[in-house]
Amino acid sequence: MPTPTAALPDSLVTTPAPHRGAHRWLLFVHQLPASPSNLRVRTWRRLQQIGAVPAKQAVYVLPNTPAAREDFEWLTTEVEGAGGDASVFAADSIDTFSDDALVDAFRRARQDAYGALAQEIERVLSRVNARRRPRGTRAPAVHRLIDGFRTRLSALERIDFFGSAGRDRVVSLLAQLEDRKRPASASTGAASATGSTDVTSYSGRVWVTRPRPGVDRMGSAWLIRRFVDADARFDFAADRESLPEPDAIPFDMFGVEFSHQGGHCTFETLCTVFAITDPAVARIAQIVHDLDLKDGRFGASDATTIGALIEGLQLATVDDDTLLERGITLFESLFRAFEQSARAARPRPVAKSSAPARPANRAQTSRTRRSR
């Protein structure tokens, strides 16, 4: 969505002359309807998940990055879809907050979260170290707790924009807990696919998504062209009401079929609908999910690197069509690399031994020796 830079009240945003080292910020300003009653809680939780801090009532702040802009834009779509109002603004500074004060606010928020997580790990450690362990600290239960702690730590690291204190303590405590009861295997996930949609009806179509594509839209566009519609063309629109063609297929928009469904991102929804079960795609689905939804469900080890690459593409590419095509190329490269690594990990066939042919009988052997 468009992001105006000077529509907030003067009492909230000021725009001084830029100075070296200045931070720029994104502000999310929203007004929620009285119903549904749980919308306020859902919005607040989502703001916590993406790492936003409050500046004033109904005003939240994030550092101005492409990923943060996408998070706020998606939340704006959700709020407006529920009947509320929301806008995203860019600002050089916020009245009553210096840049240093805002950075400290982000650091305090993450430091408090790290501290709460450390306390929980310490409590589990004390129970594990006890001679007679209480219920809930047997090996399987501890394994599940470790997985949960790792997921929460990963989620915190992704929104720790300014390197807050407390992370190292959590890492140390978690290492101690793993030393006491190291899990036999880490929990994993894959994009399950049970759909049976006929892909032939989607051949040669125009697929439309929101401008400034990020990880879910790039990955979904690649998935569509690779497995659903090899001749797919892509276009952009602000919402499903603004499609450029009547029969265009919207994706990763609010209120459409190919979008977030339940706890799945759009990429996972497409995998399910079109029954895409390739192992390399399942691995990519974990990365897209963790980067897009920021819930750390899979703890995908490649997510940070892929996220940085996509952010770099967004910063280096102004045109949305070019940006999407570069993202598709990135995901095609990732897919081929994962396919290759899967093939390399498979056991290689054992070559048959080439034993010398045995003579037909002893008489033949004797004749051969005499002839020599």
C-alpha cells in the first residue's frame, strides 16, 4: 500500500534535517471497531510477534525496513478487512522520542522477553537436576520443552533489531538443559499436501498479488510457475477489488482462496491445494513460513540468510515486476540446491565385483596348461 510520510499530526511526527546515523521509523496507526471483540487481542498479539513497540495509544513503531513495511501492510489489510482503519507512515523522528530513546525502548522490550525466557529455562533446569524428578520432567517432556524454548529464542532473535542484553544468558541456559537431556531428534515439519485441484484449469492465467513482493509472494509466484502454471503471468493490485482482469487469480491477499489459511502462509496453502509434496519444496515451505509468519514453528536454519537476500533484492530493485522475477530466480536456485543436496545424501549403489570366469572343467584346464 502507499506509505505517506507527512500525514500524521504535528504533535506526533517531526521531520528535522537528516543527520549522520539517523534512524528512520515506520509508524502503524490504527482504529479498531467494537466487533469482533477478539480483534483487539489478535492485533495486539500480532504487533508483539513482529516486534513493534508502542509510541502512543494505537500507534506502534518499527525500524524502517522492507520486512517491517510488509508486516505493517499485511496487518493493515487484516484490520481494514475486519472493518477498522489503519495506516502506515514513515517518519524521521517521533515527538518526545529521540532516536536513542526509541532504540532503548526496543532493547528493553527484547531484554524483558529474554529475561522471562531465561527464568522458565532455569525452572526446568532445577527440576531436571533434582534427584527425584517431578512429573513433566521425564525425557520426552524435556525434549518438547527444549524444542519450545528454541522456537521462542529464534522468534526473539528475529525481532531483536538492536542487539539487546539477555540473549547470551538464554543461549547458555539452553545449552545446559540440552546437555542434561539432549533431544534425540529435533522436531521438523513439512508442507503436507492433500489437495486434488486440477492444475489444467489454471494454465496460462494472470496471477495478481500485492505490490512490493516479499518472501511469501516471491516464493508463491515461483511455486505457481514451477508446479501449477508454467506460462503464468504476474501483475499487481492493492486488493482483490482492484484486479486488472476479470478472470485474474489473486494470491496472498486478504480474503482470497490462495492466501493465509489458518496457521499457514500462502506458500503452504498452495502446496496443500495443488498437492505439491516434493521434499525440496517442503524444505522451502519451512523457510517461507518462518520468515513470513515469524512464529518460529520450524526453526529453519536457512531462514536468516534467505531473509537477508530478499531484503537486499527489495532494497536494490525499484520495479515490482523485476523484483518478482528476481525473487522467482532466487527460489528456483534454492530449489535446485535442495534437490542436489537430497540426491547427494542418498546411498550410492554398490558396484558388483568382477570375479574372473572359472574354467568349464579340469580337462579344459589341463589342455590350456599343455598348450602353454
